[in-house]
Amino acid sequence: MNFLIFGAIAYLLGSIPTAVWIGRLKYDIDVRKHGSKNAGATNTFRVLGKKAGVFVLTIDILKGVLAVLIPFLTLSYTWNNDHLIHLKIVSGIFVVIGHIFPVFVGFRGGKGVATSLGVVLGVHPQAAAICIVLFLIVFISSNYVSLGAIVASISFPLLIEFLFKNDNLSLLIFSITLSSAVIALHHRNIKRLIEGNENKMNLFKKNT
């Protein structure tokens, strides 16, 4: 029953379409009709600017963190309890599904990268911190957000298994599944990267 309850809460939390709502309410723009036509933080940066992009990025990350922390905050388990880890994993899966297929806006959401980062922060903060550093290094040096996200997602299960010596099989399977999902959702970006047609974004360039 706990898995159903927390899974449902996580899905509804993930379904909050931050990019779509902020675009419609503040700018009278549906970001899904502009740029990459994706309802995520990266496209929000491109279409609506840095201020809106930072807001969407922050909220989308917090959705993932909160979904994973709710079981810990409401149940009497220690942080590393196996049952709690399983609940956090289920919640993490459903919050990302909610972000990608949000019930509130016709099941057309984002790619789940920012929300996945929030999930990783809630499940394994140490690995998440390293993934963030890797993302920033790749992004800043290449100006490709997608490449940074792909490298960070590939790194997560490797860090879990080899650096932090994880002994929970469910956590390993989850990390591989999450990484694979992020990569799969970036298949078009990967194709454009190979062809040299991927969109670039300069983090430090002022909006025009």
C-alpha cells in the first residue's frame, strides 16, 4: 500500500508542468510550441530567458528531491533502511514519469533530466554532487546541455557501483534504468551531436 500511495503522490508532483505554466501565466507562451518544443528547463532558458529558466530548473529539481524525501519524512525509517530505499526508488521513478507525461497538460512534458537530478540528490547525494560537477564541466566546456546531461547520467550508475561500493541490487538497477531512460530521451540530441547540428547554449552569454 505504501508503494501505491507514495507512487501516486510522486506522479502528481512530477506532473506539475513548471515550464508550461510559467510560460502561459507570465509570458503568454507555450514553450512546447517554440524552440525544441520541449517542456523542460533547457528550452525555457532558450525561449523565455535565464530568469524563467532558473526558476523552472529549480522547481523541477525540487520535485524530484521532495518526491524521494516524502517517504523518509513521513515514515519511521533510517536513511539506509532497505524498505525505505525501495520506497524512494519507486517514488523517484513515478516523479520522473509524471514530469515526462504530466496529467495536467495532456501528457506532454519534458525529458526529465532536472527532475532525475532531484531524485538522485534524494537517493544518493554524494553521487549526485559528482554528477553535477561533471555536467557543469562538460556543459561549460562544450556549450552542449545535452552532452552534459548524457555524461552525467552515464556516470551515475558507475559512481554508485564502483566508487561508493553499493550493495543494494535495487539501487543499482534503478541507477542503470534512470541513466538509460535519460539517454533514450536524448536520442535525437545524440543524432544531432554526431551530425554536428546540436543546439548550443552559452551559460554566461547575456540574453538578447
